[in-house]
Amino acid sequence: MKKNTPAGKKKTPAKTKTLPPVEHLFQKLVEATSDSIYMVDQDCRYLYVNPKHCSRIGLGPDQLIGRHYHEFHSSAETEAFARDVADVFRSGTSFLRQYNSQRDGGEFLRTFSPIKESSASKKIIAVSVISKNITEWKLAEHLYSTLAEKSPIGIFIVQKRCFRWSNQRFLDNTGYTLQEILGADSLFMVHPDDRESVISHYQKNMEGIPTPNHLEIRIMLPDGGVLHADVSMVKVTYQGENAILLYARNITERKQAEKEREMHISQLRQALSDVKTLSGLLPICASCKKIRDDQGYWNQIEAYIGKHSDAQFSHGICPDCAQKLYPDILKKVKGG
């Protein structure tokens, strides 16, 4: 049975679950991350270390805090680190540094950032360092770079319509040097008749609009020749900005073979059109051997065949006819 609330008495609202303070959530995040995070003062002494960094050094936070960076790193590493910390205190800005650890050979990307006394203050009291392990990324980058360099297909990157990178195969295929193309407008080597389609495909790829997988273009070579290429485009990020990765397969030999095949086919068609054939029943005189044509006229066999074919005649006389027509002459010839 539902109880009535006495008049004038306000109903107590149900208690809502309060979220933990932002600082608490941030601390949980810092402690759970797989990145090393720590803070140092101007003398490079540890002020804070998260669990991941403790595990890298092999010591607990109570064994690290207050101790100097150089106690756990080589003199060369300490010198570079101290220089970066000094830069933050001087400039008050954040920046990235790539770092190769002498401890385990790992590759790391460090983010150095200033810690200020308060949001309203400009005074920097410490530097935070977030160190991300990029060893696998660097290995993958090296692998991809090796594959690209060894590829039998020309590969290059265009950014803002200019060449930014090329593998050796593309340079070998075109005859240009890296110095000649880097920074140059990528259209300079495209045949004028193909530039409009190249620009259209480039813009559509940059905008994410689907385009055909292949585009056949002609590339103008330094020696005045032409290279036929089957080009594919893919939108990528290169050095932090959108770009187009292009694969250019040399199909010059294929295009030449296609041209020669078309020429042979054309020649065969012409030859076939020139061929004249005789077929069907031919009305021929049993005595004089004349042939009657479609108009009813009787023609010498040589004239008729010559008219309806490409055959030509040279006249002679066979032995039987010679004996019949010129017996006296044959006797003299045989008698010597």
C-alpha cells in the first residue's frame, strides 16, 4: 500500500552516485597506462614515477623519487635528457624527442611538457615526460621501407601535388633522379593529355570519393620517350599530413605488344578483303572451254579467272598439243 506524504513535507530525493574527482581518475589512468610517465625537477631528480616506469628501471617509487636521472642512465643519455629538460624550463613549451635506450635497445618517443605552479602562473616547477615504446612501430617502418625499396613496382608519395618520396624502382623506370623530382609538381612528367584525369583521381582520393582502382597514364621521360604506366592511388598520412601513395607499374612493353597485335590484325583484315574467290558451278564450253558469265557472255577462261581472282596467266604449249599442232617441227627438233 502506497503511503501518502504528509502535506507540507517535501519528499527526500534519492541519493545519486557521485563520480570520483577528476584528479583521482587521472591518477588511475596514469598508473594503468603502458607508457612510462614521470616528473623531474630542474636538476633532473625524480618527483613522480608511474608503475610502468618503475618496472623499466626495476625499482619501486620509494627507491626512485628524489634520486637523479644519471644514477640509472649513461652519461650520454643523461646529457641529452638534461638538455631537453632545460629547454622546457627555458621555452615553456612541449615537444617530442625520439630516444634509443641503451638499457634494452628499445626505441621510444618522449613528450616533454612543462608543469606550472598554477593555471594562472607562468612559473614552471617541473617537467613531465611521457615515454612511448615505438620499437615495434620502427621495426614495421623499416620492414615496409625495405619492401618498398625492393618492390618491382614504382612507388612514390605525392603531397599537395608535389613529390615527397620515391623508391628506387620508380626512379629507374623513369630515368629521373631523386633530386630532380623531390618538391617538384608531380604533373610535370605526366603527358598533357592525361593530366586532367590524373588531377580528377587525385582530388577524389583526397576527398575520400571512390575511384577506379587503376588509371593508365603516359609519363614523359627525360630523353623524350614515353613510359606507359598503370597507376593506383591510396590516401595515406605522411609526416602528419594527408598525402597520396601511388603505385606505378610499367606497362610499356604490354602497350607496345598490343599496338603490334592491332597492326597485324589490321594487315590480316586488309589481306582478307583483297582476296577474290571463285565458288559455285561455272558454265564452261565443252569444246572451246569458254566460260559464261552472269550477263550471259562467253569469256576466254583466262579473262574470266583473271577478272574474278588475283591469278595471272603466262602462255605456253603442252607436249600433246605440240604434237597435234606442230608435228613437223617436233620431228626436226627430235631428229636434231
